[in-house]
Amino acid sequence: MQLFGNAKKQILVAFFALAAITTTAEVQASGMPTGISDMLKTASVANDKATFDTLLTTALNTWPEKRIEILKAARGISESWMSPAYMEELAAAKKAEEAAEAASRARGIMYYLDPKLWKGQAQLGGSTSTGDTEEQGISAALSFERAFGPKWNHAIDLKFDMARSDGSTTRQKFVGQYELMWKPWTDVFLLSFSELELDKFSGYDYRVIENLAVGTEIFRTPRQNLRIEGGPGIRISRVEATDFAPAMTDKEFLGRVSSTYELKLTDTIVFKDRTSAIFGTDSTTLENWAQFSARINSHLAARLSFDIKYDSVAPIGTAKWDTATRASLVYDF
């Protein structure tokens, strides 16, 4: 099937399409020029190898500095159409990456501390919330991620929300999360999840969760992916003193199940959703956060997120349900 007609028309279509992308679009954070994947997928779905080859060649000539990213994307769309030369080039690039990783490891402690090897995001915006308090405020977040070779991955997320109403602070919440993932097999991973929550208006001085889990990727495609994990853990909660009861520390064993879903709606808009359920010996906690991110350029994105949390056993004087909606700007560094 010919998607765009004869060879001359294919070349013209490829040239004008890529010219339009070059003049109007930014490069995605992943390094892949915006729109290339969609055009290659269109040619693949139409079983039009000639157009696929023309688009790929033109893209490689247009963005030579993104050559490996473009080849990886093309291989993910239709590996059978990749020429032996391209496959050899990708294999050589993989060996070069492995050699660079080995050389980096040889630096000792700097291998772990080098900020250039960590991917980070800074987020700042406004928020509204309901539940224990109803107000508008500001929100800030920092996240860091680092892969140590193909089997280890570290992720750190720090979130802070603050709001004032009628001159008084009505919301002051900090949540820190750390995930250590080990991938000994292709689709199965082991996960250590830690969380510290400091919420001044929740009825708790602090809550700490430590969870060990086994997980798997249900599916992963260039457009979407879904992973789930579950396992046992422990939660330590320090309940604030009230007029009815003294302060106390509660420990409970738990089971935690979590899922993370990501959908690439377009080359610049991504939807992400994470759901978790904690079943403790004394209480149940359900939590979901969903976010839409729209990329503005290679470093900046706009984000809208919604969080909802339910605690079956909330301290006296606090609500079981808590929600927060945030609109933020995100900077990748």
C-alpha cells in the first residue's frame, strides 16, 4: 500500500512535513524531535515502507545530533524495516553506553553523587484543597531520578503544600518518598518504598511507611505503560494529643498494592495516574493522584494534578477524605 503516492511525492511530503516540524516545534525532553514518531507510526500502520524509509532518512539528516534517539524510536515502531547498518549502529551505541557506564563507576563515590547523572524536576504552582481545610495556597515539589546501570533505579519525590486563610496558616504538609527498584529480570522487579508524611492539620505529628514489594510491567509501548507492585510493610503513626486523648505512637503491619499508568496523548501532552491501597491491621488508606503535563519547550511544562486520599480511621476532629488540586509550572534540569 502506498500512503503518499510515488517516490517523488513521498520525498516532497517528507520534506515539507519535517520542515514544518523544524520551524514550529521544540525538541521533547526525551531528546526525540516532536512529530517524528507519529509520522513513522502512520507509515508503519499503512504498511508503507518506502515512506517510512524516506521519513527516517530525512529526519536523520535534519537532526544529526539526535540520530541515536531517532533510530531507537524507529526500531521500536518497526524493527523489521531497520537496515542492518542501522541495527549495527544501535548495537555500537549500546556498547559505548555500557563502556561509559563502566568508566563512570570507576570514579567511586562520585559515580553516585555526580549531579549531572541525575534527572530532576522542580515544580511551583498554586493549589486548592478540601477536607480538613478549605483554602487556596501554594505548592512546590522536587523530584530526582537516577538509573545505575540497567538493573537499578532510584527515585526521590519531595512535595510541600502551604495555605493561609484569614491571616492564619490552614495547610502545611510535606511528603517525601523514596523508591529503590531492582530489576533482576526483564519484566519483574523488586521495590523498596519509603514515605514520610508531615501534615500539621491531619491529626498526626508524622506518619512513616516502609514497604517491600514485587512488581511487574503489564505492558510497555512507545505510547503507554502500566506497572503494578504489592507487598508487606509497616506503618508508624504519631497521633497528636487532643482534649480527649494523649499523644500516642501506633505501629501496624500492612499490605500495600500500587499501580502506575502513563499515557502519551500527543508528543507534548502526557497523562499519568498512580493509585495505592494500604490495608493495615487497624486501618485502610486509599490514595490516587492524576496529572496532565503539557510540554512548552525542552525544559518547561505546564501541569494540572488532582490528589485524593481516604483514611478509614482518622484522628478525632479530622476528615477521612482529603483532596488537593494543583496548577503548576515544571522545570526539567
